[in-house]
Amino acid sequence: MPTNVVMEALSPTMEEGRLVEWKKQEGEAVAVGDVLAEVETDKAVMELVARTGGTLLKQVVAAGATVPVSQVVAVIGQPGEAVAEAQATEPAPGRNHPVSMPPAAPAEAESKRLPSRPAPAGNGAPAAAGAGGRVKASPLARRMAAERGIDLGAITGSGPEGRVIARDLERAPAAPAPMPAGPVGPPFSEVPLTQIRKTIARRLTQSIGPIPTFYLTTEADMERAWEARDALVNGGPGGSGAERQKVSFNDIIIKAVALALRQHPACNAWWQDDRIRYWNEVHIGMAVAIAEGLITPVIRHADRKSLREIAAESSDLAARARERRLGPEEYTGATFSISNLGMLDIDEFTAVINPPEAGILAVGRIAPRPVALDGAVAVRRRMRLTMSCDHRVIDGATGARFLQTLTAMLENPLAMVW
């Protein structure tokens, strides 16, 4: 009996998914665990796999379509079985379900076979071309190229077999926008919302509206932190110079925030409507900008990890976040978040709390500023920090004491190893 393949809930917050690309074609054999399609969720591009074996009898949903969780997207069965129009049901996500159909004549034996794959391209080679001269690229890379007017054939792919991936597009200059021909040019253009942009809009509405938020701003002297990082990068012990180069100021801030939260558990909390959950574990979410918006990978147990471990993990998570290849467990469950725009020359800003978390820290750039020091004016490297607090969980004095501890650690990095 044929089996329905449904749109699965591939992330904890997923309500609908966009079918980016079919990996199996109608008439092709399918084994349990085979990747049927790539699906764009609210956070990442993930794989929809077969839960039963047989032949892909029908693609119910075309590539590019967005459908809700539990809706039928394909039918798997045995060659020659008849396929009636599949009807969406309400099954539990993560399952494939038998199709109830009346007897019918055998289906016509029409199968579409995938074209043969080209030989893998070497590193540094131009993007590999598939059958018909089509450049091999990830679905996300194709969309980015289309939006920015970039020719994929001119991009060197760094993915498997020379495949162009999103990271390659980030380094490529966008094509100049065409000028409209006089008064007949279109007055505007519209781009459909991606799944992640829909989620961002929904989450912001949940945060800004109902959460009574207040903000605390302070400034840290970063001279000693600057010297400490410089020593790690240029002459510190442990590992090669290339490994030391990976330590960033953001890594140092993550470590300091994690240790400060351990001393101030009232800020390491979730609002749970009828109760407050105070976490004994410290999981730091770090905001990463991607082409479609923002995602927050999580450094788990950040207070227990060394600076080198945090640096390696944050680099890996950020890279895979930009590729939209994070698993749900890697971007959910933060107990406190950090958003850093210092690298974009922003002095200070306020960040939006990510519910159910009770706080988020906005980090500005490190810049030389004149300050009073020992009765004289001196120029010091300073950094502004703004904490957004959910007043239902965190009181003003509570947040202020947390920032005092954090500032003390950043101004004296030795306090982080004491």
C-alpha cells in the first residue's frame, strides 16, 4: 500500500516549511533514511528523509512551495501501484503514513531518472557544473545569488565537489542594480518572506509587546583585555599562532558573561508565565547575522569551558549558522544571550530579549575615548555594554550588580581565572 510522506517538524518551533529542492525524483528507488528533499525551516535548511522504502511514486508539492507541518508532500510505494490524489491528514510529525485509496488501474510506467553526476572538482577550482551546464550550488547559495544578481558560474565553490555554498557568496561583490529606463521603471520590488524572517517577525512581536523591558548601560575599560588578547594572539602559550588567532574579543566577553551569570543566577533565568525558572547551568546564545536575518547558536556550559574551547566552538557554530546547517539542539535552550555589533563600528544599541530568556547583552565597539584618570585626561580603549532586562524577572539593582561584576572581569581578565 502506498505511504504518504508528510512535512515533518524539523525544529521545535517549526510550523511550516519551504521545500527547497527535491533530491529524489518520481520513479526513483528510495531506501529508509534516504534524503528525499531539502526543507527550509524557521532556522536552517534541513533534510527530509524517507521513513519507508520503495519507489517515489509522486511529488505532491513542487519545489519552492511552503506547506504546513503534517501536510502530505510525496507518496512512496511499489512500482506500478496506483496513486490517487493524496489528501493532507493530521498525523504525528516524523512519520510516514499509509494512503487509503480505491482500486485503480496500474499506473503508467513513467520514471524520471536523475542525471549522472560530474567528477568532483578540486579545491580552488571554479564552481562545478552539473548536467546541462548547471552550476552545482546549495539552495541557499542559489537564492542569495539571485537576490544579489551574482553569476554563480564565476564563483569558486568551497563546498563538497566544488559546490558553491553561502559562505562563497558572502565574499562576492553584488552586481550593480540595473537603472530603470526612464519613467517606465518599476517603482518598487517585493521579495517573499523566508521562513527565518517570518520567525524573527513573530518573535519580535512576542518580545517587544508583552515584555516590560528596561535597559542598563555601562562602559568597561578594555585596556587590560586588549593586552591579554594581544598576548594570546602573538605570544601566548598553547598551540600555534594560527590557533591563537581564533581568540576574539567576543569569545572573551562570552567567557566573562558566563562567569558573571554564575555569580548572579537571578539574571540566568526564564520567564515561564506562572513561575520563574532559575538555571543552574549557563548556556550562552550568541547572535550571528546571516543572509536572511539572525540566528543564535548556543555555547553550552560556557562557564565551565576554557577560553580556547569557547573560541573554537563559537567559530564552528558561527560558520555552520551562516550555512544554515545547525541542528535544532544547537540554536535552542540558551539561558542568556549576547548580541555584538562592535565589529560594525556601532558604539551602543539595545537588543531585543529572546523569550523565554530574561536578559540580553548588547555589545558595542572598542574605541579610544578620553577619560579622567588619576586627575588627568587620558585616552583609553573603552567598550559600552547595554543590558535589556525583563522586569518581571530582573529588578534594576539586580541587573546593575550583574553588570558591575561583568565590568570588573573585563577590566581585570585575571579575575576570570581566579
